[in-house]
Amino acid sequence: MALIQYIARIQFDFGALATLPAELEMLGVQRPLVVTDPGVKSSGILDRVLATLGNRPRSVFAEAPRHPALPAAERALAIYRADGCDGIIALGGGVSIDLSKVIALLATHPAPLSQYSTDNNGSGKITAKIAPLVAIPTTAGTGSDIGRGAGVALEEHGIKPVFASVNLIPKVSICDPELTLSLPPAMTAGTGIDALSHALEAYLSPSINPPVDAVALDAIRRISRHLERAVTHGSDRNARWEVMMGALESGMCFWKGLGPAHALSIPLDTLDLHHGTLVGVILPHGVRFLAPAVKEKLPALADALGARDVADGLEDLNRRIGLPTGLAAMGVTEAVLPRMGKDAAASFFNAALARKGTPEDYVEIMRAAM
């Protein structure tokens, strides 16, 4: 038997930001807390969102850190409670959106946060009593704006446990490609390849979900054909639209599961590496590891990618968008590999793979990616 479950409201296109006031009205949110990061604030996007809200009362937490962690969520939660907020607007990339999910959870559920993690079988404790959440992604990559999961560390620089529940899905996702036009090339590349990885690893998951498989292949086609253009010509509106649509579709694929690149991203993220770039560098080697268990799926995947061989095609795409040549170029050293391999093998993502990895397997994947 296959459980096939899907998502909430999505507003998509250039100018979609203008729908924000009406969406808040539909949710009954009178005073939202806007959660974002210093980069989004300095870019002027926060000011555009606040202008869209007009005279509506609102509060702002613009201190989302580079990696989402509980201390930042607690600081934002204090503002939420002190100002009498009744909903959250998550503005930014995966950090701001994941952080907002935890704020929405803790605003309505008792602490400690750790009890709700998948490691503690806590998904069932996350009820529908979540504070209303509207997500406005400013990158085309995270998928968290329509995903049921969040990765938030319990302490600064710690491993991020996974929190997963249909109740964590934002009530509304407002995807406006206009907000990505100023995204720098390196960030466009890192977030874009992360989006592609979500679709690709979900497609290779052994879970049964044909709708996701179809969406995943379409997402891969869009991103693989338009990401290079979005990186090299960031003002190309068509390329930005296509990559953001691919990222949205990739976020729909989370339901089916992810793969080795994400299993390794959990421990490697603690080295203060950019998540999407990290996943992109590992992805071809994760595909080679999975290949013996997913042979029948590789031809369709190669066709969607526009390549003869999936792993080779991914490496070519990485080169064209300017990703680092390997983990060593990102500062990863041989000394950390055994610990990272052990943590990857124990991860939420490894448990659902077509070919589960041992700690030694993950060390070999990382060595190949060095």
C-alpha cells in the first residue's frame, strides 16, 4: 500500500509577492512576525515585503544565522510572544524557512524541541495546532517552503536533527522569481543544484509514489536546462522562472525521501559549509553508490538530465555552474571522514535508501568526492 499525500496553497509567478496581504487575511493573521536573515535585509527584499504589508502591524526578526539552530529560534520566539504575534512570514532560503517552522512549533507546543525530532520518534507529537506560516523563498533551491521537514540544530554548530510532519508544511508558499534576480552566481549555483538533488534523490527512493516520480523528472529537466543560464545571466527572467519552478517541483518530491548526499550533509553541515554546494559536490558519487540498486531507473533519469550517464552528467553540470572541484577544495580533511561516515549511516535519510550505506560506505563516497 502506498500513502500519497500532498501540499498546501502556492502562489507562483513574477509579482506573486502582491498576494501576501490577501493570503494573510485568509489565514486570519493580524500581526505576523517576519523571520529573515541579514543578507535578505541588506538586499532590500525585506523592505519590499514590509511595503507590501502596508500599515498592517508586524514584527521583524532579521538575525537568522548561517545554519538554523535553536538559540536563534528562541530569540525570535521571544519577540513573537512579547509583541503578540499570531503568525509567521518566513522570508529567505532554507535557514529562515526551517527556523520559522520551529518557531511556529514552539509557539504552540511545549518545550523541549528535541522531543519532536524523528530521532526521538517525535513526529506524532507535532499537531495541527501550529502557528500559521507563510513562506516566501528568495532562493530557488531549498524546497522547504512546501516541504514537511526542517533541519534545526539544538545548539550552535551542532548536527541538525530532522523534524518532519505534514503539520510543518507552510500554509502558503509565495514563489516570486523576481526575488531571485539579484541572487549572486555562487548562491544561484549552490541552491539550484540542491533543488536538482531533491528531485533526483527522491526519484531514486524505493518508496512508491508515481506522481512524485513524474514531477521529479520534470524538475530535473527544467533545472538542468536553465541553471547554467541563471548562474551566468542572472537577469534572465525566463531562466529564473524555470529554475524556481524546478525548485518548487523538487520540493514536492521530498515526500518520497532523499539520498546519500543528504545523509552526508547532516554531519558535514557542522563544518560551516554551504548546504546546497556541499550536496551538489557529493551528488554524483552518491548516484554511483546507489546505481547497483536502481539500474532500471537510470535511463529515464539520464534522459531528463540530458546526459548519457547520470553521474557523469552531474559532474559536467557542476563544472559548468562553477561548483568547487571537490570536498577538499571546500576545506574538508581526511581526518573528519570516519566521524562523518558514522553519523551519515545513522541518519534519517540513510534508513530509507534503496541501498543503505554503512559508515565505511560513506567514507568511500566522501573519498571519491574529495
